[in-house]
Amino acid sequence: MKPGACGDWRGTLVLLSKQGSIQINQQTIATNAFPSELQQIYRSRTERVLWVKADPQLDAQEVLTVIDHANSAVPDLQIGLLTPTAEKEPCLAIPFPRRPLPLPEK
């Protein structure tokens, strides 16, 4: 994945290290600040796509916990896992539903 290769794309990449650190777009973030940092990033964005890349030695539950925090912090967030195969692709995309999803009844 090369920056600028896919046009005007402002994706957000979260890196999870085996030491337990979290980076958002190459900036290390304290674990407890992760949700608020994501809220700040997506506050004014209409396209809410987050890519997660985790160290292969991390336990799946640790990755799922971070994804759960992201999903709880930002409404309508689309989350993709950046796998070694996906990294080789020139452009990444998450398909969105063709028609709006029904809103929950109150």
C-alpha cells in the first residue's frame, strides 16, 4: 500500500505491537487515550474507515479488545484488518452496503 497511490484517501492505520503499544498513523498513543484519539480523528470525517495491523504474535483477544474499543468510540466505523496479503495490494477498500441499513426502532 503506497501513500497517494489510491487518490485522495485519508485512511487511519492502527498498529498493535507485541509489547502492547498502540500507534495511530505512526504516533504512539496511551492505551487509555485510544478511544478519545479516535473520536478526535473522526469528528469531522464522513468516511470512517480504520485499518488495524497487529503483530502476528499478539493474542487474538487483545486485537479484538482494541477493535471493540474503536467500534464503541466512533459510530458507523468501518474496520478492516490489514493482513500481509492485503499489504501487497496497491489500494484497499471496504465495500459499503448498497442501500442504507434500517435504523433501529426506538
